[in-house]
Amino acid sequence: MKTINLPLDSALRDRSFLFGTATSSFQIEGAADSRLKSIWDTFCEQEGKIADKSDGLIACEHVARFKEDVDLLQEMGVDAYRFSISWPRVMQQNGELNPQGVQFYIDLLDELASRGIQAFATLYHWDLPQYLEDLGGWLNRDTAYAFQQYVEKITQALGTRVQAYATFNEPFCSAYLGYEIGVHAPGKTGRKQGRTAAHHILLAHGLGMQALREHAPHAKNGIVLNFTPCYPVSETPADQLATIYADEYINQWYMQPVMEGSYPPVLEKLAPEDKPDIQPGDMEIICQPLDFLGVNFYTRLTYSAAETKGELYTEHAHREPKTDIGWEIYPQAFYDLLTSLNARYDLPPIYITENGAAMADKLVNGEVADNDRIDYYEAHLCALSDAIDAGVNVAGYFAWSLMDNFEWAEGYVKRFGLVYVDFETQTRLFKHSAHAYKLLLAQRS
């Protein structure tokens, strides 16, 4: 069976470096009848939005099977588990907590603690309650304050059980994919809508951080941002400038306000009607001190000068080699990203909160020999090790994902898991990558 091989002197071989896996609520929980409806429930009901016409009503039945899933974590030997709390599960429309939903997370957290596994909880991983979307969702500034109230209530209810909180997972995806190009829930389109949603999500992050400092001072508190490093297709000044615009629009639009309290210069390239409404004091609220920064990395993209009037850049198709979801495998970009962020910003400790690959897994004779995924992990962990050697302060790594699950607009046809899930029987099975990850963690000194 193939293994993950790291340099003998790698910092990742030290027990002080945290290893874990990650999931999110809508992708695995199921039990939709015991929570409010979310924007993803509504999105799944729309014709043509989900590749296999599926939904998250059952998913991996994690609510019913969480002890079995914690068994998987313990068997794998992880130090920590990153999951998300479902806003529609723990809150009611009247603004009060849902005791049944809260109890589920208390039971999960207590189970993790009994196995010695740290809890890294994300407070928003895309599943906005539908009733808030009906009031405008992230286009409505009031949603940021509703988020703050939710954070206040759930963190008090969970007490000191959570070791680390992230306010948001990947604001780029919620704002750009959900409100600007419409391929994710709630399926709205337009630059003005995307930029407005992004600003309100960032405002909610800042308000959430204030609530966390008050009600969860025991925890490490931060945010999880996704980064897709941008590379020019040529060295021409036009292509290089377009690549700068792309990086600012896709990556720094979220990073710079959080770290420095300002939007990147590409803001001024937007038409006045497309700019977000930034009210006095907003940027100060957004720029809260972070205990950690979560970095999600999967791939890179290439860019050239804009070919269409009004656009900032031209984005090119992913290059070979690719994962099963069609993303280029380019580990060098992982190193480049971390070292460039370290050079550009005064960073808090970093956790790699997601990294992994969808592969065309085949179940043969009761085994999934996903050597391609093992190769992906090895290459990216080696790049991470090199970045740490270059001076980047990375404290931990979470593989995406613990198990195969509902992969958003791709439905159940794309598998990212270390654990294979038969969605008909809900049987869980360690893939070869899970065995390799387990061995890697066991070999630390």
C-alpha cells in the first residue's frame, strides 16, 4: 500500500504540529427535518443547479451516525477535527436557540473530547437560513447583525467545549459563486450583488469576532479564506497587470480588509454602481485582531489581459494534470501562496484548514486504491514543509475531507474523502489514502 513520504527533518513530523480532517454541516449532516430550511435546500430544488439532481436532505446521515464518524477520526489518529455548525440547526426564526440542534453539537463536542480530539468549529459554511435570504440574505446589511446574534448565542451555549472558532469559511465562494455568477446558492448574479454580499460577509466576520472575544475568550478565533494563486500566461506587461487585478479581485479582496482594514486598489477599477456601500466604521469593524488565519488551498489559475470591455482580466482553463473535478495539480502554487502571504502581511499563526483532491475513486474488492490522492497529499505536504522551512508560521493541517459527501453543485459524483461512503447503505470504508494518512500521523515523534 502506498505511503505519504516526507523529509526526515520536516517540521510536520513533530507532534506539536496539528493534523486533522475537515467537513461541513450541509455536506454531511442530513436530518433536514430537524432544522430550518437553508439556501442550499432551496437551490437544490431548482432544476439544473445540481449535477446529479441530488440534495443534502440525507447526505451522510452524520447527525444520526456522529459517534461512528468520531470512531473514524480516532482510528485515523487525528489531533483535531474541523466541522461547521449549522446556523439553521441551532437557531429558530424567532432568534432563539433550538435546544435539539444545540444538543447535537454538545453531544458531538463531548464525544470528541472523550477521544482527546480538539474541536475546530466554523460558524458559517454557506448554509444561510432561507428566511434570512427571503429578507435579502447577504445583500441585506441586517444579516451581518443577525450573524453576530447567532454567534453570541451559540458560543455561550457551547461553553468551553470548542478549542478554535472560525467565523466564516471561504467568503469568496459565498459572495462570488453565490451572488455574482450564480453557480452556488442562492444563485444570484451581477457584480454589484457579489461585491455587496462580500462586504456584508466581511462586516459579519468583524462583528462575529467581537462576539467571540466576549463569549469565547478561551478559544483561538479567526477566519478561513480560500486562495487560488494567480499566474500570468506570459510576461507581457498587459498580462502581468491583469493577473494583479485577478489576485486582488479574487484573493486580496478578502485578505486585505481582514488584515489591514482596506480594500485592494482594484476597487477603484470598478464602475461606481458596482462598488459596495461602505459605511463609516465598517473597515475598522472588519479588521479585528486574529488568533489564527485559516488557509484553504486546492489549485491555481492563469490569466491574461481582458478580452471583453468592462472586464479586468481573462481567466484561462485549468492546465494538466487535473483532479477529477477538473482542477490543476500544481503544488508549487501552495508554496508560492504561503511565502507570498508571509512577505506581504503581518500574519497570525496559520492553519491549513482545507487541502485535498477529488479523484475518480473505484471500489474494487472492498478497497479504494486511491494512489493519485496519496500522491496529491504527499506533494502538497512537502510544499508545506518547504514553506515552513522558509519561515512561514503554520501550526496545523486539515485534510479535506474526512469522508465523501455532498459536493455542492457537483452533488455526490465528486469524491474528496479519505473515507469512502456508500450513499445507499451509509457504509464507511477507509480508502488507501486514509491508511496512508493514519501511518503518517503515527510516525511523528
